[in-house]
Amino acid sequence: MSEGETRLPGMNDFAPEAVRRAIRKESLTHPATLYPGVVGILGAVAWGLFGAPVLLGVSFGAFLLSLTGLTVNYFFRDGTIARRYVEFLKKQLAEKEEDLLRNLQQDLMECRDIAAADRYVRQGSDQFDKIRRKYDNLNKLVEDKLGSGELSLGGVWAAAEQVYLGVLENLRNVVNSLHSISTIDPLYISDRLNWLSGIEKPDDADLREMETLRRRERLRVEQLQRVNEYLTRNEEALTRLEEATIAVAAIRSDDGFTGVDTEHSVERLRELAREINERQGGLRA
């Protein structure tokens, strides 16, 4: 990852251990913990320097207040802190989604008139329509099977969200790649090469023109190959979402995946989500 490039939240950021780290961090840095702690340290230092008993009392009282603040935040406000942490992560992903969706379908359709781009545009437009339906369908099934506990299922939600955003990002790359070759006219290149190849004794300028025309055509072909690769990755991502959806739909109440063994159920679903996420690769802001 290059310097200054920000990684978007992944499914591991929603895992219970990550949520617990966020609770611990906020509990330790909360003003109710931090400020009395600082006062306690300063009081202890002052007592060491001046030996006044009142300073020792101030230090002890401040440390007690700091410990109380830590205890309240870590053990009694943990649910509030966890929900705020998860909502912050979701907001980051929502902002990325908004950025990717902005005019994407319209921009994609405007590429239809680019030479040899029509079939790629049709495939990309079809993927754009399908990915949201598949993503919503998977999330609905997860909620139907395991409920809507956003803290316990955050990793599953994040994995599906990153696959969804990955498809949108690939479609944006398709648009950019097609725009990059929009001014290359293959008919013009073909006509010029045919005319130049008919010259009996081409001079140096003719030979240089033939080479630059061939290089321009190679650039166009390479970009079209890159577009095809983006779309193929999207097809793989769509298939993974389908596989996950079918697996979730097959969950039964008598197979140990629901009900009394919720934590085991969530862990099995996380394993499935992890496969999707690793196959698609992480996103960057």
C-alpha cells in the first residue's frame, strides 16, 4: 500500500476481538479516565517533590476517579462504544459506495459508441444490475437465519459489502479504461496501414508511421484485455456471492447452525465470508 493510501474497513475490523480493542482503547482514552489519571500522576510527582500529605490524597483520589471512569466505560458502556465503532466503520464503507455509484451506470452506457466496447458495456451494465440484488439477497438471508445482531454479524456484513464495492470499483475501472482509448480509431489505423503497406519503397517516415500506428493499436488491444479482466473478476465475485447465498439458504435449525449455538453459527458464517473477501481482495479508500 503506498504512502497516504487508506485501507477501507474489512471483515476483520468487525470481528469481536477488533470491537473489544476499540472498547478498550476508548475506555483508556476517555476524558473520565484520562484527565483524572493525569492529575493523579502530577499529584504523585508533586508529593514526591514536596512531601505534602494533601498532594498524596489528591493523587489517590484522582487515580480512584480514573479507575472508576475506566470501569464504567469498559464494563457498563461497552455496548454503546461498540455500536458507535461499528457505525463509524459502516459510514466509511457507505461513503466509498456513494463515491463509486456516482454516475457509474450513466458513464458506463456512454462508452457504448467506443469501438469494440459495446459487448463489454452490456456485460458491465448487467453486472451493475445484478450485484446489488445479490448483495441484498445474501444480507436478508443472513438476517432471516441468524437475526440482525450487527455486532456479531459485522464481519459477515463487511465481507459481502467489500465484494459488492469491489465489483463497483472494477466497473469504474472499466469505464476509465474504455475512456482512455475512446479517441483511438481502429478503422483509421487499418486504412493507414493498408495504404502504407502498398508503398513499394517506403521511406523512413513511412516506416515510422507504420510502427506508431501498430503501437497505438497494441495500446487499444491491451486496454480491452484489461477491461475483459475486470469483468471476469466481477463474474467470479458474483459467483462467490451466489455460493454464499445458497450455503446460507441451506442452513437448517437442526444442523447446529442456529438457535442455542449462535456463536458457533456466526463463526462458521465468518469462515464462509472470509473466503469471499480473500478471493476479491481488499479495497482502498
